[in-house]
Amino acid sequence: MVDQRHNISPDLLARYQRATVIGLGISGFSAVRYLRSCGLAVSVLDSRDNPPLAAQLAESFPDVDVRCGAFVDGCLDANSLIVASPGVSLQEPMLQSVRRQGAQIVGDVALFLAANTKPVIAITGSNGKSTVTTLVGDMVAAGGLRPLVAGNIGVPVLDAITNALDYDVAILELSSFQLETTSHVGAASAAILNISEDHMDRYRSMGDYVLAKSRILKGAQRAILPRHDEQLSQITQVARLLSFELDEPANEDEFGVKRQHDGRWLMQGKKRLMKLSDIALTGLHNVKNVLSAFALTDFLALSLDARVRAVKEFVGLPHRMQTVAMHGGVRWVNDSKATNVGATSTALLSLEQPVIWIAGGQGKGADFTALADAVTDNVQLLILFGIDAPKLEAALNGRTRIVSASDMAEAVALAAQAAKPGQVVLLSPACASFDMYRGFEHRGDTFAACVRNHIERGAA
């Protein structure tokens, strides 16, 4: 495999003696480690009074100055490299001011790309990117190559450089926040899996959100896009366009599904890839995810048998349409990762059984009326909790029966009372979780624990 360098600027760090890292989370700490290993003097800013990794930083790098508390305009040096963590908006007045003075603001992904010498597979989208990133990593490994799975999943990207990890292909899950500070990805293949409204508390418009996602295609040798997405149909300035969808593909650059005498097959043009029934994942949305993974790895010299084997063995990720219990004929499904309207719409429409739906949390400025088309007669009951439950109820009033719960335990109890054999209880919040939980994982784990407690009480 030919080494490829994906630089924003080969001499980026050579131009600086100092760097300021903004945000002391996992990626910020990783950036400090990397920058110090490169010999730069480093300081850290964090708007929180007690950043999560402050103690670890003080122990590992006692010479790094850390300033905590509200950001103040004028506290950044325009002559230093500014490394902004993904959670820090570039609209911060402090960053706007220093940018006007000529400062360069990058993220950890840009620093990684400047040092990386291996082919990059880059993946973004409103939903499904963790599933596809992990599956692509499994395909690469099954084919005999060493994958680096990093970015918004797996190890922080800069740890791969600092720790001198040995890999053949870098497979990066990239959020819109990470792409804001990445000017040129230069991927061998790059995918935008889908676009639906998300993070409207950070972006001024849906157009701004789409533009942030589209940065992943800068310099890409191959772009992988959904075939019939109107929001992405205007993207044509790419070296080669591959597409995926559930309809029949017309040529070798299209991936899709075709019904044949022995069942439905995933296809690349006229070439059979695998039988749809051999996919272990649930839902047609996951068929699209598998198709995109085949498209993303098309340029690599991987055997089809190896890639198909990876798909057959891939059972999915926690908190993503994950069955946590079957009891009394009722299936309990944890889809806590559905933190936006698009993800929950997909989840609801992917289920053929009657659904008791649990939702709510922090809406992030979303328009919940967009969920209405997914609330079919299949949804028997909607149980709402969390800070934006009233907004969900107002948007969906009249679409199905709605009740309120004070917390997850009550929501599970209400669902258990309503659910009948053959039905699904689905936690798919359409919201972020930080009003009540540490993150979507904590929320999903709480749901699973409440379900187990309910079942155990019933068995006692």
C-alpha cells in the first residue's frame, strides 16, 4: 500500500513555539500530550471551574499553565497556535477576536492529519457514523490490514501519533464540531451517511450544519453519499462519486439492493456482495450502513469474503437499537444514542411491531414536528420525560397517546404496564441527555438497569 500524506501544512508546528489548548476534555488532554512531545510550550484554557482532567494534567505536565473560568476576550496570544477542542464553538468572542488578529485555529484532527502518512477513511453523518466506522474497522482487520479507529470514537486521534501506534489505514469518525477546525481532510474515501437536523443550538441554520459536514470531502479521492438525498445532491466537485441506497444500482459506482430469485442481495452494480438476510444488524437503515461500508473500503485490496465475514459477525454497538431484554413476549430496546430527530425517526420506522416509545431530554433547538411522519399507528403510546418533554408533547399532540414520567424508573414502569406480548418498548429519546445524565451511555445503562429491576421484581 502506498503511503499518502494528508497535510494541512507540513511545517505547521515548526512555525510555532507556543500553543494554547482550549478545553481540557479527552481530546484537549491528548492535544497537550502531543504538543509537549513536539517541544512546544503549552497552556490550557477551560471555561469550567473544574475541568474533568485537571488533576491528571497537573500530575503529568506540572509545567503547563491552566486557567479555568469564563473565557475573557484578549486572553489569547495571536502568535501562538490555538488548538480548540470540539466542544468549544468557534463563535466564541475570544476566538473571533484572535482570528481577526491572524491567529491560526485548528483542532486535534487537523494536527493528526498533518502528521499522518497512511490512507484515511473519513466518515460523518447525523446518524450511524459510529456503526459504520466500527464496521469499516472490522472489514479492514478481517482483510489482514491494521486499522486505526479514532476521532469521535475509539482512541483520540493524536494519541495514535504520540504513542507511535502502528496502523495501515486510519478510519476516522468525524463530527461536525471536529470538521469546523479541519480545513482539508484529504481522505482516500470520505462519506456523509445522511443529514438530519441536529445541533441547532450551535448552528445558525441547517445550511451551516450541512456546510460543516461537507468539509469532510475536501481533497477526497472518493466521496460516498446517499443516492437520493436532496440536501447532498448538489455536491459534485469530487474526484469520484460513489453512492448507496436501498434501490437497485445502475453501475459499478452505485451500491444498492436487488431482489433476485434466491432473495434480496446487496449489490455493487451488477456484482453480488452478500445476501441481505445474512446481515446480523436490525433495520433497513443498517442495510444502508453496510452498503456505505462496502463503498468506503472499495479502494482497498481486501477480499470480498473477508468483508462479508466482518458484516456477518458484526452485531452492532451498545445503545444503538440494542435489545436489552426479552420478557413476557415484550422486547426492550435501548436506542439511547438517538440524540436527534433523524435518528429517532429512523428507529421508529425500522420496527414492524407495535411500539411503546420512551423519549425526551435536551432538544438542542430541534424542530420536533419533524417526528410526526414517523409516529404512525404503530406507536401505541409515547412516554415523555426530561426538560424538553413539553416541547415534544406540543409537537406530537394528537399523533398518539402521550403520558409523562418524572424519571427513567417511572417511564419503564409505565411502559411495562402498557406493553403487551409481541410489542417493543423503545427508548429512543430524540434528545441529548445532559439534563439528567452524564451522557447517552449513562442514560442507556439506566434504562437497562430499570428494565432488569422491573423483570426481577416480577419474578420475585
